[in-house]
Amino acid sequence: MLRMQAPLPDRYRTATPDQLDSWIAAAKDHLGDRLLILGHHYQRDEVMRWADARGDSFRLSQLAAADTRAEYIVFCGVHFMAESADILTAATQQVVLPDLNAGCSMADMADIDSVEEAWEALAAVIDVERLVPITYMNSSAALKAFVGRAGGSVCTSTNARAVLEWALGRGDQVLFFPDQHLGRNTGLAMGFDHADMVVWNPRLDRGGLSEAQCKSATFLLWKGHCSVHQRFTPEQVSAFRAAHPDGIVLAHPETPYEVCELADMVGSTDAIIRRVGAAPPGSTIGVATEIHLVQRLAAEHADRAVLSLDPIVCPCSTMFRIDAPHLAWVLEGLVDGEVRNRITVDPETARWAKVALERMLSIT
């Protein structure tokens, strides 16, 4: 997806960390309760230190909607998160993304045109009245609106199982996008096996599948993934267990199933945070998720060793675009009465996306 973020003025690009801190602090003080800064768990510390709330994407959007005092919601995350915040917040609130190029490679792997083409191709060979579309929260507002119109739902990594059980209670098949790993890992946890699943490749005619495969599969999994979680491997788990025989392995469900099968716990970001917090002092914990969260957990739990399973330590490169210079730039704009990088979702898309989000809440 093309996003247009102009280079920052020299004032911000050449500023020292101390200067940026003083500008951010002054802007926050000036704006007071009119401002709410949200920090996703994967943000770097120089940004997270200014967050009024930290959490996963949907929880932060809910917090923004609940804070009726805030006129400006500065979402330190990625594009789809800011869209969700705009969908859920009031018309009097404005959502800002510090860097427009902070997207999500996974979300971009399933664009609305490709999903609509897939739906049409499937309609030619199966009864789509019995096919339920489910989109992961990590998707555009357009895809959330699509599933809203088509009788489907959004899901998070926390409630994916409940949503998929609901879907298979009202239909025979599920089209799950954009992350194949979350869909596969959840389906396996529900008792299905690999024979019940096929991968839909949007680059190929009819997803690269035969008519028989389209008809027989319970889960049609979109060929998409998280560039960070895709990196984790069984070999990394084996190396960790060899070095730490009593260690605990925690994996996010966006990691490949071969990793999840070897983990002691598979869970959402919040579940990983809780599990690390509950581990006994002296524990050694290997975590398969984004490095900024792992490092923050290590700093917050100094009495236990919290390690990344990936020795190369790959951050979320798009989330990493949010930094102190961009944060200072948008905040000083607000002080001057200029809303920079406002994220808006058109009313029709927002209406149907909200249907899908509310359907998720009614399920869980």
C-alpha cells in the first residue's frame, strides 16, 4: 500500500534526544487532557515512555473511544491500528499516526481487491453462503468492512478460537486472512488437522487450488504472514532448550506451527506478558515475538532471564518507523493548531467495519 510521508523538517531530524524530549514534554503539558498518546507493545522505548496507555491494537482503540476528554489520539503503532481507532472513536476525536509509512506488511498481503477476487472465484465453485470470512485484526478497514457485509467477523490472537468456533457453527468453511499461521495454529488447537486446511495464494488462479480442494477444505488460509514471527524456527527452540534445559518457551500464534508445537505456551502478546510475570524468579524464558517487547519484559523482570529465541533479533521494521522526531513533529503541530497525519476512514467503510468488530465482541 502506497503511503506518502514527507521528510521531516531539519529541526526534528537534527535534534538531540534531549531536545526532542523537551519538545514532547512541553507539547504534552500544553495539550493536557485533550491529548491521548497510545503505545503499542512493539514500540521502541524512546516512544513508549511518552505513552499514556500501552497495549495491543484493539485494546488501545477501545481505550481511546472510552476517553471522551481526548480530542487528539496519537497512535504510536501502524496504519491499520489508527484506522481501528478512528472507527471506534467519536466524530469529535481525531486520530493521528506519527509516520504515515508505518504500515504492516502482513496487513498489506491481503488487499481488498485480492480478497474480493478470491470471493468471486470461490463463488464459482462452492456455496459462499456457507463460507464465513474472518479477518485478523491486523488488516485494513476495507477488509473489516468486507467481512462485516459478508456475515463474517474480525478476530484477535486472543479470541481467534472463539471466533472460528462461531464461524463453523454457522457455516461449513472459513476463509481466514491475512495471517495463515494464526489460522492454522488455531485450527490445530481446535482439533482439526492439516488435511482440513489449504493455503490460498492470491497470486495464482483460484488461489492455486483445485476445485476439489476448494470444496473439501474447512479452512482456506490466506498466504500471508508476519515478517517478524515468520523468522522463528524449531531449530531456535532446540538451541534454547539445549542451553537452558529447564527454560520456558513462549510463542505467539503468528509463528509457524512447527514452533508452536514445541512451545510450553502459545498465546497473544498479553498472554505472553502475563506468563512472564507469573514465572518464578530465576526462570529463563525464551520468547518468540517482537524484540522490543522481549527487551521491555527483560527490563521489567530483572530477577528472571527473558530472551529472544531469534539470535539475529529482527524488530518490526514498520512499527520501528515511529520515533521521537516524528512524535515531536505531530505533537508540536497540534500545539500550533495543525493536525498532521490524520487517519480517517470513510463513513460507509467505517459502518461495516464496526459491524464486524461488534460481531466479534458479541461472540467473545
